[in-house]
Amino acid sequence: MLSLGCPAWAGEAQPAVADPALEDRVTAVASELRCLVCQNQTLADSNAPLAVDLRNQIRERMREGASERDIIGFMVERYGDFVLYRPPFKAATLLLWVGPIALMIAGLAALYYRLARRRREVAKPELSGEERARAAALLAGDADAEKR
Amino acid sequence: MNRYLLPLGVFAALVILLAVGLTLNPREVPSPLIGKPAPPFRLPQLHQPEQTFAPADLKGKVWILNVWASWCAACRDEHPVLTDLANSRIVPVYGLNYKDKRDDAIAWLKRYGDPYDASIFDADGRVGIDYGVYGVPETYIIDKQGVIRYKRIGPVTPEILKEKIVPLIAELNRG
């Protein structure tokens, strides 16, 4: 009775692509590039038609022996620096990279100087002996001391 | 008064920066090909596949390359503007039919009108990639030496036509 079950086929699962090693390299390069249609995704993640085309281009060029640098150069030549998923570190992007840290340091410095100045202001008043006695009396809650 | 001046100044600077930012389009990817020679190619024409076209064929003339497709809705929006441009006869307008089916493209042109001197058939989009096409429609102005001088990403509006494209064509034709 149990042998009525579904026919079983024992064999090795076929890989999704013909050359998995090549595909890994393609994915590695595609992860460094930006999809220009879905601009917050990498070329590896995006399903936009342009992304599929560009991945095919990468695969073809790699088959022909192009290096990762060649391929990235190919893309930047056509689409500009924006196609790099990580913005390059150059004069034009200096503000982008350094800006947040610089702002944070500036903010912390401003805070430090503010606090230092306040500490100095607070520490300033020097009381004479008489003033000190009067202050003590006031703090002790002696209402008469106020009138004196 | 002075102690309020610094935060106020910083705030004003921030407001100006953000206000300018609001007028910019964050999705626009400026083309690195401006000022570079138009990438060469040779492709069959849409209506007559036996005939081919290459940018070198138009050396010595200022011309416009408009990337379009029958599946592209925005191309329909810019179609009247392109037709006006073509009818004014100030510049030859060539179409690059991008990742389309020949029959659909020909039907589209028959239905809406054909403003192009000729359309070039880029079935797999390879030439589009060479030109940095990422969103149809896109329009290029190419000068007499075959150098790309201007790229419009998105449909050509009458304002863009009047303020950018027509003056540039006049200037390039003078040179």
C-alpha cells in the first residue's frame, strides 16, 4: 500500500547556473555596484531589467577574462561614480565621508567649552566672612536674617 | 543679542542648504559622457533592417539622439515636443529604439506619428548601456565632431526645449 506513494528520483540536484565559481565572482563585483533604477540596491540584489542586463555584461566580460577592476572601470566610464555602491574617497566626496565625524567633533567641542565656561562662572563668587555668615543663616532658615 | 546670532546664523545656513536641496532631483545620475566622443556602434535601422546606422555617418552635423521605446509611457508625453522639434527642421532627430520589439515599435510610430529621420533598433540594449542609459526616455545632443554635449534624462519638456536644447543647437551650429 505504501508503495503507491509519489515516485522518487534519486540524483544530484543540478546547480542553478552552469558555472557556480564564475557566478560567485559576478555576484562579488555586482555587490560593489549600484543599481541605477532601484538606487538603494546593489546590482546583485536588484531585479530591474537594467540590473539583469548589467549582470549579463559582467558575466560575459568575466568569461572573456576581464578583471574586477576592468569591469568597474567599464561601469564608471558609462554611468559615473554614482554606480559605485560605496562612494569613492576623493576631493569631491570628502565632505560626504568626513562631514558627519567633523560635525560630531565640532558639537562635542562646543559642548565641552560651554561646560567649562559654566564651571568657571559658577566657581567665581568669593564670599567675604560676613557674607558667608549671612548665607549660612539664610540657609538655616532663619527668617530674621533676611531683614538684617 | 550676540549669543543668539551664532545659532541663528547656523540655522539660516541650514535652511538655505535644505531649500536648495529641495529643488534638486536625487534620482538624477549626471552623465560622465558629456564632453566625450559618442560611443561608436553599428545597428540595423528599425524600418529597414538591411540598412545600418552608425554615429560616424552624421559627422559634420549637429544631431539629436532620442532613446525611446513603445513600452515607455513617458515617451508618449514627450512625443509632441519631439515632433515640434523635428518639424522645425533645425536639427536631425534620430531615435534609438531601446529593448523593444520591432513590430510594437513600428506600430507605436504609426499610431502616434514618426518624428525621427530614422530609428535605430537596439534590441538587447547594449548600445544603451554604452551611452549610460538607465531610464527611458533620454535625449543626447551630439555635435559636428561627434562629441556628446548635452544629455536630458527624462522627457523633453517645452521649457527644456526652449531654454536648453534650441540655444545649444544654435551655438553648436555656429561653431
